[in-house]
Amino acid sequence: MGAEREGRRIQSVDTAFRILREIGNEGEITVSELADRVDLTPGTVHTHLHTLRRNGFVEKAEKRYKLGMEFIPFSERVRNQTALYHAGKEEVDKLAHKYDAVAHLVTEYDGKVLILHETFGKEAVGKQIHTDKRNQPRTHMHCTAAGKAILAHLPEGEVTKIVEEGELLAYTSHTITDRDELYEELSRIRSQRYAVNNEEVVHGNRGIGAPVLNEDEEVLGAISISGPASSWRDEQFEDELIQSVIRSANNAEINIHSDTRTL
């Protein structure tokens, strides 16, 4: 027990996960490229890849390796076991179709934004942007509406770790990259219970997000909606969107609390 508390680890398992993360980041990669990334010999990497292939977690296409199909049922099981997914999925669908926009249900893990559910309205713009982002690490909590909504409601220590240890990358000229400015923004978000992404990730794209909290006011995730900035500058329409997103997040909270009481 004591050794486990001190962080006892199995090196070969650590290595396998390092290899999987590199493959996931690149999409496809060769043995020699992997060996350089994880600082191991090609022979050692090949042995790990062979084991992962036999278990369905890696596939080989000619001389390049990619993640295997076995990850799909694993990811589906993880998502389906998440109370937030069941509580917020329909709310996200309603938002997307009502406003012909892109709507997300997200949560946070290890300083990253993870999408549990994503829906596109029939005439939603920017679909390709969101599709392309699915294969990229989502470390930009500081500039998405959902990410900021979550970040503003995390415990102070976690917020400090994410902001101080992470890199506040500038995706556009609107991205907040100054830590003090970001802390001020998070304070506003806490008081108003919603966040805005004002073309901070992609020029021309605007987003609104609201946190989903449990009964102890701990943040579970967020619901957000995004669309063309040019169409969302009308003050009355933006206020309607804000209230709709907050209402959807509140409905998800009610669903979670109701499901918990019926267990």
C-alpha cells in the first residue's frame, strides 16, 4: 500500500501508453519516428507495437502505425458511464437544431477539454473546423467558451496549476494570453455564470458556454454553442443565446440530480 501511495509504476506499461499517445497525436507514424519520439530503440518499439496490434489497439498500414478499432468500444463505454453525457445530450441536440449552430457537451480531464457529445444544426457553419479539431489535443481551456466556463468553476488550486503550468497559446489576435487578464475574465464568468469565446480560437467564430454544476456547486462540465460572429453581434439575439445556454446547463443539472435520487 505504501509503495502504491508513493507512485509505484510499471515501466513497460508506461512505455506502451507513451507510444499510444504519440500515435494518437500524429495519426499515423513509422517505427523509426516513434523510436525517436519515445527515446527507445526501434526493436523495443516494434515489440510494444506487436503486442498492441495483437490486442487490437494498434493497426498497421504498410509501414505506418495508427490507433486500432478496439479503442472505439472502450471510448463508448466510458462515455456511456458518464452521468453528464446522459443528462446533457438532449439539451445539446435541442440547442444545435434550434439555432442552426454547433453545440457541445464537454468535461475536463487533466487540464484538457474532452468532448462528450457534439451536434451540428442543419445549416451550421464551420463544421469542418470542428471536425478537424477532434484529432487534436484540446489543451486550450483558456480560449473556448466551454473551457473557460469550466475553468472558472474549478477549485482555485486546479485553476492555478492549469494556468500557471500551461501555455496560453494565441490562436487569434483575440486570444487572452496574459494570465492576469485571464484571471479577471474567470472572475467575471463566475459571477455571471456564462463564458464567451469572442473569436479567440478561430476568426469569425463566436461561442457561448455555461457550466454544469452538481449539488455541491462542483463543476462537472459545460454546455456551449458556437456560430458565425457576424450573425451573433446583435445584443438582443446574444442575450437570447446566453439565456438559452444557461437554461440548457440548468436542465442538465436537474437531470443529473433527478437521476441520482432515483438510484
